[in-house]
Amino acid sequence: MTEQDRVFQQINRIEDFAFDEKVAKVFDNMVSRSVPFYDEVQRIQTDLIMDFLPETGGIVCDLGCSTGTSLEYLTRHPKCPANTQFIGYDNSESMLDKAREKLSVQIAEGKIQLITADLCDLPPLPTCNIVILNWTLQFVRPIGREQLLKDIYQSIKPGGIVLLSEKILVNDPILNRLYIDHYLQFKVSQSHYTDIENQRKREALENVLIPYRLDENYKLLERAGFDRIGTYFQWFNFACLLAVKI
């Protein structure tokens, strides 16, 4: 049973956000309440991945896999080829501990491997078909994002894809403010976070989560080498991209 997220009700002093033990304990509840249409994005993403997996020998890498929700969706999909291998990477042992609990059966069956790694110093990826970056690149220092995507591109087989979900900015400052206001309204009305919780979390993330504009993410993917790029989902200041290596 996932605990209810009360992290920002209980703190007395604002510190930079970290994926530590207290966050890991409530992360599934936190992300489902903080990311609009989270479950639907996971469903759509999983369906898309099935279109790009080979019938045999497929490999999927989830960078910043957190508690393993995306990997769980994939391994349970009825169209997932039986011998597909999944590798999850995360720099938080607390998050990986939760993933090990959630995915214990798939790990025991040899379908999933979990690796402790920081995306700023990522070990070489195996040659793979799919790379997932779900609300992860935004936590990588801007100076390191292009090189990370170039490394990912080199690891993906022709015909493979990267899936990138991000919080974004928009070009027009008036629209940007409007979108953010609607997001905050969503968190209060739909997710039942209080104004003080939202304010504290925003301050904690200020120096940690650095969003780019949608066009900046497109340019990053283009410079990395990806040939075909599209937005498959957007809700105000949240967007999901798919990029294909031809």
C-alpha cells in the first residue's frame, strides 16, 4: 500500500528536493498526484513501445526508473514479447529498493535488472531498442543533457526510439504563467495539495528541476541525431515526446 504524500506538510525548513527515503516511501502517490494524466501517459507510452519492440531479443532501458512503475506497465502488457529484457537505472537506492519490492517477481524471472547509476555519469548503455526518460532529463544539469542524449542515440538500434516526458516552459511569458496557474489549480482541486504544500515544493525544486521549452527539447534531440520527432501528448506545461532513430 502506497503511503499518502505529506512530505511538504511536515517539513519546517525548505531544502533542495532529493529522492531520499522519505520521498521514496510516498513517491508513487506523489507522482500520480503531481503529474497530470500520469496513468494515461504510462498506458499510452506502453502501447507505443510495443510498436517498436522486436519479436525477440528486445532491450528496454529506463533511465531514472524511480520505483519501477514504467517497467511494471511494460512487463504486464499482453503484447510484450516474452524474452524482452528490461534495465532500470536510478541514482537513488531508496527508490530502487521500492522498485525491487514492486518488481520482485520479474527480477526473479530474469526479466528485469536494476542498476544504481547517475545520469550525469552514466555507464555505457547496452545496444537497445527503447530508452525511456520519464520526467528525468529535467533533473540533469543543462550542460550535460545534450551529451546524455548523444550517448543514448549511439546505444539505440536503427528503428529504435527514445521516449521523453518533461515539464516544459512555453515561449510566450503570458501563456507560460497561465499554464502554470492552471497546473497549480489542478494540484489544489484534483490532487488536494494545499497552497502551502505547493509553495514549499516549488521552492524545493527551484534549483533542482530546470525545465526547457518544447522547442529546446526538440533541438536537443535533433542535435543528438534523432531523425523523426513528435509530441504524442501535451497538457499545458507537460509534454511527452517520441524520437525515432532511422
